[in-house]
Amino acid sequence: MEHISFLVAVVIITALAFDFTNGFHDTANAAATAIATGALRPKVAVTIAAVLNFAGAFLSVKVATTISGGIVNEKAGVHPEIIFAALAGAILWNLLTWLRGLPSSSSHALYGGLIGATIVGVGMNGVNFDTVVTKIIIPAVASPFVAGLASWGATKLAYAITRKGRDASTEKGFKTGQIFSSSLISLAHGTNDAQKTMGIITLTLVSVGALPHGALPPTWVIVSAGGAIALGTYMGGWRIIRSMGKGLADIGPRQGFASESAAATVILTSSHMGFGLSTTQVCSGGIMGAGLGAPKGRLRWSLVRRMVYTWGLTLPAAGLVSGGAALLAEQGTWGIALVGAVLVAGSGAMWMISRRQPVGADNVNDVSDVTPVEVTAAAGVNAPTPASTTVAA
């Protein structure tokens, strides 16, 4: 019992560590366009995002129940070793994509890890594939297109309405609007993503009999998950903020407001329906739609291709890593210790590599790895010029 209790504590701590990486990995979802357009200063943007991520964690638990009682079969014998392995794979994939500055899905890393570890540790019957398809796969494919189309239309409308307005006053008005639209995304992100860690912790407690099957997350789980994601958000995932804010397209205030409003609407709707979608994919889709919706607007397709490839790899890659971790963890204490050691060593190594070319609040808007001919600035918005050769990865 003491060993089980200790392992459960380790799993809960690891789950909160994943939640922390989710926070700084996904800070860009709310902050990137507001920072890129100058609507908010970088530190102010991440502070607002952190506070609202925490608040959003208290608005709903439907996504949490999708994880704790939906993706995996609680009665199939899922135990803490499997959940620990799932978290290890998800964290390592999150850190790798952050290091490369790629806006990948923290949510899909978690889902892939959970599915892979469960298949290895329990078998195929441990995964509810119907739920995986309806609540994860279909939203993953559809949500970027829905957000992109809505953002494209909203951008077209914004330019049509303001085509006779004075440029300076128009831009200022949309920058003010971005403060509210980016805040709404932060609230929506907390509502969707913080719940995923709540679901993992709840599943762990159910697996050892500390909670009954079908239980909702206890209050302490909600508070701790909200706090962990808020802290990670405040740290700022600057590499991905740069990629989303400056790498996909040159975004002006009208585009920023349109993309943020569209993305927030999609995320809040999906949270209400219990869909565990990727907020990163939704927000990236919104930015791409806004980039194409502006007059003469274009995308930087090299980054778009890399990003989409990463989206497709996330579920299977995290699943394979977590499946391997589950094989080790199932061997007993030494296997669990080895998985923990690999997790710590891998995380530390990626952090040290990132310090060779740091990206922070002071250089997050520097344009890198982009040739001027790849993108045409939106009408009425001055195109930024390359200010630094510092790269995000």
C-alpha cells in the first residue's frame, strides 16, 4: 500500500508537470497575435493569459470526464504505472516540439501517450476507440478548418467594413478589441486544456479505488491543475509565440481580432460538448485563415507544412514513446525508476539545448527563417523586416 501511495503521488506530480508544459507550450494560442500586432506587451499578454487560464479551469469538467471515463476503459485494469508512462511520453514530445518552435498539440500528445501506454499495459480492450474517433480524431481534423474558415470570413468582413476608415484609428480600435478577444481565448484554453490534466489525475485516483468509477474531479484537483497550467502560461513559450505570431503570416490588428474571436468561439463550443480538441490547432487554423483573408495576404507555407506534419505525427509518436515507457514501468520499481530518469534527463537536455539560442520577451517578434518573397503584408499593415537571425530552434 505504501508503494502504491507513493506511486500515485509521483503520477499526480508528473501530471501537474505535464500541465505546466501544456501551459508554456500553448501560451501562444492566446498571446501570439496580440504580441505580434503590438496590442499587448509580451509580459502583459502572458500575465493576462495566465490569470484567465486559471479562471477557465473552474468553468466546466466535461472534457475531464472525456479523459477519465471516455478514452480509456476505467474497468479494464488501467493502473498508475500506465498513466505515468503516458505522461512521460507526452511531456517529452511537448518539450521536443517546443524546442523546435512548432505549434503542436499538447492535448494530442497526452491522448497519444495515454492510448499507447494503455494498449501495451492492458490491451486493445482498454481503449474506447469509438470515443477516440468521435471526441478526438474527428474534431482534430475538422476544427482547424472550421476556425480557419470562420477567421477568413471575419477578416474579409473586417476589411470590408473599415475600408473607408482612417488607417491609424482603425488599427488602434482593433488592437483594443484584441485585448478582449485574446483574453477570451485564454479563458477558453483554461476551460479546455486544464481539464485534461484534471481527467488524468481523476483517472489515477479511480484506478486505485480512491474515487468511484465515473467520479468528477475533486476541488483540489481542479485548483492544482488550474494553478499548474497558469504558472506554465506565465513562463511564456516564447519560441512557439514567435512561430505563431510572426512565422505563419504577417498578422495585423484586424486579422488578429478576427482569428482570436473565431478560435475562442470554436474552443468554447467544443468544451461545452466535451470534445477534447487541440486548442493549438484551432488557433493556428484561425491565424492561417486570417492570413489568407487579408488583401494580398499569404502564408509562409514552409512552416505550415512542418506544422501540419507535426500534427499528424503527434498522436502516434507520443503513443510509441509511452508504449515503450509502459513496457519498462510494468517491470516493477526499477522500470518505473528508469522511466523517471529518462524523463528527467531528456527534459533537462532539451532545456540546455534551448539556452544556446534563447527566445524571450525581448526578441519574440524578431522575424527569422523567412524570406521577404514568401509573404505579402496585409493591406494597411506595414510588413516587418528581419530584425535578427536568432532562430526559435
